[in-house]
Amino acid sequence: MAALIVLFAALAVVVTGLAVYLHRRGNGPTENLDGVLAEQERLARVRALRSCCSSVAMHSTHGLTTDELAGRRR
């Protein structure tokens, strides 16, 4: 029973330590031009992925739809 309590206490310490580390690290400004350019490139890729895989983009395609499948089964 004591070992279980120690295990959960150790797990709580690790989780708390990670949370504090990630919170302190934050999304601070980059320190040089290379970091700014890398950040802009990453954001551009994220925007492109969000637009090409959005719900509107997926539901307005002319690909294989359930109506076309129903027509082919007959």
C-alpha cells in the first residue's frame, strides 16, 4: 500500500514539474532572424493545412460521394 502511495506521489511530482517547465518555457519571442523565418514558415504550413483539410473543403469536393455509390450499386 505504501509503495502505491509513493508511486502516485512520484507521478504527481513529475507531472507538476513538466507543467511548470512548459509554462515557463512559453511562446516567447525568437532571438534571431533564423528563428523568425522558421516560425513564419511553420505558420504558413499550418494555415495551408487548415484550409485544405477544413470541413468546407472536405464536403465540397467532387470525389466519390454516397450518392454516386448508391447509383453504382443498382
